[in-house]
Amino acid sequence: MIRPKKYEQRLFGICQPFEIEKEMAERHFRQFARQAWPVVEPATAFTANWHFDAVADHLEAVSRGQIRRLLICIPPRHGKSTQVSILWLPWHWLRNPARRFLFTSYSAELAERHSVACRRVIESQWYQQRWADRFQLTADQNEKNRYENNKSGCRLAIGVGGAATGEGGDIIVVDDPHNVRYAESDTIRQTTAEWWSRVMSTRNNDPRSGARVIVMQRVHENDLAGHMLRQGGYETLILPTEYEGSTYVTGIGWHDPRTEKGELLWKERFGAAEVEEQKRDLGSYAAAAQLQQRPAPAEGGILKRAWWKLLREMPRKFDEMIQSWDCSFKETSSSDYVVGQVWGRIGADKYLVDQVRRRMDCPTTIQEIVRLSEKYPNAKTKLIEDKANGPAVVAMLKHQLTGLIPVNPEGGKQARAHAVSPQIEAGNVYLLDPEVAVWVGGFVDECAAFPQGANDDQVDAMTQALLRLGMKRNQFEGVDFARINEELRCTPYWRMERNGGGY
């Protein structure tokens, strides 16, 4: 092994810095990452910050077998790929060069770039001077997307959705599973989640000891992180740009060291001015997701939390009462919910009196409409969205119940939400206090998350009702949908709707 002469000397039996640094790098990944940084980023000085150590310590816990499922959510440009996809494997192979890694990213090209950068670290003079005796890369299997060492270790790189037939890994990593450009596509997000859950979940060489790591910035409530958080079973390390007061402790005893709300994650690089510029550039929804790791603004976007008026009990009489129904296509664990709402109006004020929300097939939906009609006989107008099971519901009930009105939604979901938002902002829409009706909390959460939320069925039923109650003759009279859609035209959400959830 070649060593610089200046480190060869020993004084009174005490190791000089070379041996000390080498030993520290071998013991702890955080030390290795700091020392290796100039190899990966020779033109960028390493700026120490506690978030680097947080990521490094959790990856080290995976290497030591303390964590088998790890989810890291962190803002972009905070060094996550350098640590996870480039430096972690060279350090891990110092301890166990026989381990096999399978790395993935949203594109094969990105995964390949990380693979090449990782190999450069291993082949660098800095690494070889210290650890050439541990292992060597083999000559007969040394490609950009796959290379092996002479201790049977391997690093394979593929893109999300790429073929992995016959391949496995002791540790499986996905770094940036979503391309931000296509984050609004329901189809792409669902495909990514299904690929990870159905394909990659079977690729651990030993299901008892194999590990999986997801590292990403949040892009949507239904992104891969959201999917895995709902499933459970992952140790989570969440690092928002601005501290929001979270006090959770991870399995290795880590907690966010910040104490003041609004305190920045990496102020030496992303100070207050830089963060404000990012917020302006991204907009409220993308900033909440990518910077705060919470895919909707805390205060809400189109429909803000503070706008709702809460009551301990509803009025006993109304000038007008209606039902509003948003039906699903089928009853499955992944289908949308059926939502039925009862609304009342007194003058210009509207009241959400009651709500039914669950996954139901067509016969069960009919039973619920009949039940709600018997419970609220004054809600004679029954709006049924003319989609999904709606037409079948109307056909089956038209000789049993009066007031069934098929509604063909106009203007798109966002345009309708924008059309009713002035009523809510003006304080003309009332809900029961969540302490009185527990379902109200979920309703407000869904409205605040819209259009980035996992579901929008309650929003659809609400906009349908408020548009009707807000108009005298035609429920869409006076709503300039052309203007609203023109304002939305430049946003990715509008393009998503126009293309049926995809690009």
C-alpha cells in the first residue's frame, strides 16, 4: 500500500494524522464522508452541518443491521445523493466487501451517473492509498451500471421500473424515485409505488436481514414516501428546510436539534434570502413538498384552514337543504371514496350539516342515499355527479326518490374550487367543530391539501353543493370558468387534469 512519506514517521510510538484519520474514517461513516468529500466535489469546499451527520448516522445504522427499513426525506441540493449513492458503498465495503447493493433512481441515466461517481471514489488515489488491501474491483465485470469486487460484492444500478429479473441485493436503495417534472402524474406516481412494493420488495437476497432505503424530496402526498408512510414499517428521518416544531425521536435516538420554529436546516448555504427565493420560484405547494417534506402548505392552498367557521351545533331550520354526492367507480381498497354531504343554507350562509364517506359499491351507495334522505327529509334536492356510478344510481332511484339531479361537472376540479373559495374566505361556510364531529378534521385536511392531496372526493362533493347553493337558477351561472382556467393554464395541475392525470 502506497502512503505519503510525511505520514510514515512515528513519534514516541504515537500515530501521525494519516493513521488517525484512516482509523476514524473506517469506524464511522460520518468521518469517512467528510474526508472523502474533496474526492467527489474537488471544486466545492465541504461545509459542515448537523444534517450531514444525521443522514450518515442513519445509513451507518443500516450497515450495522440496526435499521432494515429507512426513509429519508430531505430538500434538494443538500448532499443526499453524494452520501447515499456515492460514498456509502465505498465505506460499507471496508467493513463487509461481500455485500451486494442494488441502487435505483427515477432514470437509468441518473443511476448510472451515481454508479460512475461511486467507482471513481473507490479507484481514487485517496481511497487506494488507505484501503487497497481490502478488495479490488474485478476486471471482467466492471461496467458503468454494474461492477463487482474480488470478495463477491456487487453494485448494480437501474432506473425505476427497469428490469431486475434475476438480480437481487443485500441492500436495496432508491435515490430520487420521482422526477419532479412528472410529479403531478397520477399514473407515473402509482407505477413507481407499485414497482417498489411489488418488484423491489422481492429483490432482497435474504428477506430476514436484507435492507431497503428510500431517500427523496417529497413531491406529492401520493408519492413513494407517502405510500410507504401509510403502509408503515419504515424508520423515518424527516428534515424540513424550516423547523416546524417536530419532536419525534428516531430508533437510534436522533432528534432534530433545532428549537425555534422557522429555524433553517442549512443556513450557511440556504439562508433566509435563499429560502424565500426558493419559495417564490416553487410556489406554495411545491415549496411545502420539496422544502418542508409536507406535500401541502400547512395553512392550505386554494382552501385555507383559517377560513372555515366552526359551530358547536347546527341551526335547526334552513331556508334550503340539499344533498351532494360524489360516487366512485368501484369498491376496491384503492378506489376513491363515495361521499354524500347534507348542506343547509340560511341567506348567504352555508352549513355542512352531515357527511357519509367510505368505499362503497353501487348497491351500498343507493342504500346510503335512501338512509340519508330519510334522516334529512327537507334535503329534497339531491345532486349526483354524472360520472362513475352516478348514472346507475340515478337510474335505480328515480322512481323511489324525488329531486335526483345528475350534475355534469364543468371547468375542472381546481376551477370549481377557485369558484367557491370566495364564499369560504368571506366566512359564509360553517362546519361543526371537530370535537363535536370527528370527521370534520379529515374534511378540512383534505381541503387544505387540495389539489396535492391523496383524495379529493370531499372537495368535489363540497364544490358541487356550494356552486348550487350559491346560484339561483343555474348552478354555474356567473362563474367565469374560461377566465379561471386561463389563470390556471400555466400550472402543472391544470396540465395534469387536461391529460387525464398524466403528461
